[in-house]
Amino acid sequence: MATAAIGRTADLARKPLVEILDNKTVLSILCMLPAAILLLTFLTYPLGLGIWLGFTDTKIGRDGVFVGIDNYLSLFDDSVFLLSVFNTILYTTIATTLKFGLGLYLALLLNNHLPFKALLRAIILLPWIVPTVLSAIAFWWIYDAQFSILSYMLQKMGLIDQYIDFLGKPANARASLIAANVWRGIPFVAICLLAGLQTISPSLYEAAALDGATPWQRFRHVTMPMLMPILSIVLTFSVLFTFTDFQLIYAITRGGPVNSTHLMATLAFQRAIPGGQLGEGAAIATAMIPFLVAATLSSYFGLQRRKWQQGETDD
Amino acid sequence: MATVDIRGVHKAFGPTKVIHGVDISISDEEFVVLVGPSGCGKSTLLRMIAGLEQINDGEISIGGRVVNDVAPKDRDIAMVFQNYALYPHMTVYDNMAFSLKLRKAEKSLIDQRVRQAADILGLNPYLDRYPRQLSGGQRQRVAMGRAIVRDPQVFLFDEPLSNLDAKLRVQMRTEIKALHQRLKTTSIYVTHDQVEAMTMADRIVVMHDGIVEQIGTPLDLYDHPANTFVAGFIGSPAMNFYSGTLRRNGGIWVEAEDGTKLPAPGSVGGIDGQKVVYGVRPEHLAMASGSTGVAAKVEVVEPTGADTLVFSTIAGVHSCAVFSERHDFRPGQEIRLQPRLDVVHLFDAASGQHL
């Protein structure tokens, strides 16, 4: 009797909990909680702190006080900062364009029936899987003023008379960094676009061929529209990664010569950590946010499901 | 509209030979169905006619012109794919107009052709929709509409109904046939479904393992199968086969492997003692009176409403009989079935050829 009664009470006590867990809202919040806590701790807090620091004059070893938008005002008169903004936009635009042009070309090549296709694809991925710093060091050597293998080869081929100063002149240095970034970024673009290409049914191409489409028309009317959704996702990611690039620049030029290759990310670090001006560095980093939000928003609108992708209706 | 001639065509994918010398000649306005089990090479043959596969040896001509080296778009053919291959990012209208747009046809002509095709297929309300917003049957119609607007010499259909449910398949079957009767465009239709082949074709080409087993009208194939393969493939439920030995002593009959005496028609060829395969269609087995016919042990009875399928063991072989009248059989019951002698088929056991 007694045990039965206890069993019943336990049942009663347990029932509401089960019912609460059956509730979809509660369950979804519960399931999201671990991820949300992680994100709040490791993303939102540093982000918030960074933005806050940008409004203070904190230096390393000294708590700052709130100075309003003073940091930002001074940045507007800071030619190095303005140059870094210019560099970042230039770097992102040219590198992204090249990465997409070449990446798409490579993806189209790899989408054909080639011998050793799997091996080729693996090789293509190499630049991407090599640690950035490692490839940066390699590029550093490739671009070295005295030991550059590029200059050596060009000279042996009789194309140049004297070694090119890749990293010593601002224009050369920018171009060299863009080339390194493109080299590193192509695999990501190519493999993503290749995945997109492989989702396009071959019968669409056959239908188009029968409809009278030339290879170019097939690319223009079948491949491109079908690739657009994945292309815009990859484009967004690529823009974000390139815009916030730090490692490659810092390892190859450290922003030099004479600050001419600083991106906003490297300048922020330069000012904040080696320079000790945490507040100013944070302000520079925070100044990247509007650009990134703009890029994300434009891709958000670009990414909205196109009408033809919308779900099936029964009517 | 045109004739299509296939002469000595061979095809191999690497070392794998898939088509070993096929000859088919299709006349103008004809509706020919290529039928066979999967892997028999029928789709490959169709794709070779379309120009989507290279021809290794032999010749294909359309309207008297050899097209071996003609690009698909210049062959003046239209193809309906199994998965429809509609451009998902184009509306129904644009899907149908695409080929004409590529040919730089005038806008008014494109509009007229597309609306005409949409009229024929009942697609007018859907012209602004995207393929995703259509049902399977509607997509199928768009695929056909895309073929119609081009007004090609030949229509090619590659298993166009296999993605539809059974009821819709029957409906679309009739529609395609009606469409052909209206447009009279030479059509080549590939299917693995012999019922589709029987109901739609002017002539059927039965293919198996890369060769043509038999070409003929549906009823011709049904009544006079050239070999055991065609006999077993055409007709549903399939023909019953019994291996045995032809006996010409005491009438003409076949001694099945378990000794059962199977009655054979007097007109049959073959010599005494020849190893044969005895074939009789389920619909040609009737209830025998008294002790005539052959013994059968009922296993399963499947009423379909119109007919009743009775599965039984005859001469140790799992067999099927179809009755249009109703019988009250129980599993395990012993009955006697009488084959209709005039439609019993005998095949040589070794070659499979009809005797």
C-alpha cells in the first residue's frame, strides 16, 4: 500500500516536468541554451568589451576613463588610419574579385571528367590547409628583396634586369599581399563552388544542349543562375574573411613599409598591443563593424530565397 | 516529321559493351517504344539518337541525313527527360520559350508557339509559375510543352512517366498518345514498363542485353513472341514457362521435368525428344472439366475486382492463371487447369527460339 502510494506521488510530481519538456518552446530554449551560453561568454562579452574600450582611453597597465567619441574623432584626422581603411577596401575588393574569378574557373575545370580527379581536388586544397603563418613565411621568402625565387626566375628568363623590390615599395607590397591572399583563398572558393556545381543536374545541361544552347549560353543560363545561391554565401564569407585578414599581412609585412600596407585589423593590433593604446586600437577595430554589417546585410538581401527556390505549393 | 534509321549501331563505355549492333528503322509519324529491362541499352540508344552519347560504330540517320557527327541542337529533335530537366529558375513560360529565344525567334512567334503548346497541354493557368510550384503531372506537361514549341522532326521520350504515381501515369499515357495522334510527330519512347509499351506503341522494339530481341506491333509480340525473353517480358502477369521434353508418341505433348504431361498443339514444330520450354499465358489457362488438363495446387488467390489471379504449382513450377469469372478457391486446393492449345508456345530450350 505504502509503496504504491509513494509511486503514485512520484508519478504526480514527475508528470508536470514531462509535460513542461513536451512543450516545444521550453524544449527549444533548453536545447539552445548551451550554445547560447558559449556564444555569450566567448563572443558577445569580448565584442562588448572591445566596443566599450573604444570609448575609453585605456592603455596597457592603466584603466581608462570614458572619453566619448574622442578616439573616433582623432582617427578621422589620422592619415595612417585613413590609409588603412583605403588599403582594406582595396585589398578586399581586388582579392575577392580575383579569388572568385579564378576560383570559379578552377571549379569549372574540376567539374569536368579529369583523370586523377580526386587527387587533383586534394592538391587544390593544399594552400588552404597549410597554416597561414607557414605560407606567409614562404611568401616572405618568395618576395625577399635579395633571395626572391620569383625575381631569380624572371631574371633567368631575361624578363627583368634587376631584382624586384616586392615588399619595399608600397604599391609592390600591396600587390604582393593581394597575390598571397588570392593564392590562399582560391581553394575555399573553388571547392565551395565545385560543390555547388555538382548539385546541378547534368540533364539540365543536356536539355539546354538540345534546346540549342552554346557552351557559353549553357554557362550563362544554367550554371550561373543555379550557382547564384551558393555563390552569394561563399562571397559573403570570403568578403568577411578578407576584410578582417590579419595573419598574412602581419607575418609578411607587419603593415610596412612605413605603414603603407596596414589593414584595419593589423593597425588595430599594432596600436593596441605593441603600441599599448588599447582604447585607440579598440576604436579602430570597432570602426570595422559598420563595413562588416554592410557586407553581411547586402548578402542577407542577396541570399533571400529567390522566388524559384521557394517551396512547393499544392494549389 | 521524319524517318529514323538506326543501322548496325554499337556502343561501349570503356571496356563495357552496352549495345551490340542494333538495326531499327522507324517510319514517318510512327510511335515506336523501346522496351526492355534496366541495363538493356534502351536509354543509351535513345541518347545516341539525341546526340548526347557518341556512336562507336554504325550509323543513325534522321530524315535521311546521317547525324553521327551532328550536334544535338542541329538534329531537330526534342527530348523529354525522366526527371523532366526543367530549368528551376525559369517560369513555365520561359522554360518553354527558352529554345526559341536561343534561336532568336521573334517575340510574337515565341508567344504564339508557347501559348499554343500551353493550350494543347492545359498549362495556361501556370505559365507564370516556377517548376517547384507545380505537381509532378504538371511538370511532365511542361517538359512536353518545351518539346512541342520547337516543332521538331522527332520526339524522344526517356521514361517520362516513371516519376509519376500509378493513376497519373495511366492518364499521362493516354495524353501522350492523344498528343501524338494530333501532332503526328515521329516519336521514340523508352520505357521499362511493358504495359506502357503495349498501350502506346505503333511498334515495339524489345531490347535485352544490348541487342534487339524482336520488333513488331504490340499484338504481334503478344501473339507471336520470337523467343522466351520476349514471351516472358511482354504480357502481364508474365507467361508461365515449363522446361521439358517434346514427345511425339501418342499425340504431341511435352513431358515436364517432374513427368507431368503438358498438352501441345498439333501444329507445333520440333522433333521427338527435343528439350523445349513450354509457355502458356496466365489468361490462357482455363478450368478443366473432369480429369482433363493438368493438376494445379492453389497457393495464393489475388482478386483484383475485374480479374482473379490464381497462383498455383503446376508441374512443380510456380504458375499464375487469370480468370475473368470468379472462383472460390482456397489455398491448398487441388484443381485442374486446361491450357488453350491454339495459343500455347513452344521454344527450343537451348536457343530460346520459338518452334
